[in-house]
Amino acid sequence: MVVIMVHWLIKRGVENEQAFRAMWQKMAVDPNTGLYREFLTKAEEAEDPKFNTFSLTDPAYITYVNIGFWKDVESFDAAVGKYIAEPELRKPLDGPLKDTEMLAVYRHKFEFKIRERIIMSKVLDRQGGLDFPVADLK
């Protein structure tokens, strides 16, 4: 089992958050593709500073983290790879490297910056006394 986390940096504004959530809901994962469970989470700022020690947030954007529990990386890629834009060779519009081709990925209009991904492998797990609540989406 692997955990795939996707860090979404969404421009501030209700319209940007709505556009992002609508797009995320449309990115359906077919059944029996290796997904155990997936959560779309939003960073919340707690008044108690002991709960705000993870440097994922910034005043410039709204932080969402998609947390997916997958059978393996190959299952994730087969099911979700179609939604991941391939980098393409292009030149920056301006700046000191404007004449140099480099790999770039386009972002959605609601994104502050291109999303970030990481694969996490399970080291140990702990069973709690509760079952997961029923999922919002299938």
C-alpha cells in the first residue's frame, strides 16, 4: 500500500475554490482500480499554535491536500495518470532565460502554483476503535 498526497495551492477567492472543488469532483476514479480510500482535505488554522506547525499554508493561497490510499503506484498511475498534465518544452515569456527552452506544466486558472505530489510508503499502521465514515463520493 502507498499513500499519494497531492498539495493543491488554490488562489484565494470563493470562485477559485468553487472551480477547484467542481473540477476535483469530476476527476472520478473507476471502481476496482486499486484505490482504497481518498480524502480531499483543506488546511484549517487553529487558534492553539500547537496545531499549526506544518508549513503547508501561506497567506497567498488556500491549501488543499488530497490524500489517497492506493494498492501501489502503478494502480494510481493507471487510474489517475490521465489527469496529470505532461510537461512540455517551452520558453519563458520574459526574464533572463526567455530564450531558453525548458520543461513546464500548465496550471488551471484557479491554481496559485502547480500542484505538488509525493508518494509515501507505509511503515507501520495503527487500528483505531472507529470505522471510516461513509464516503461522500463513489
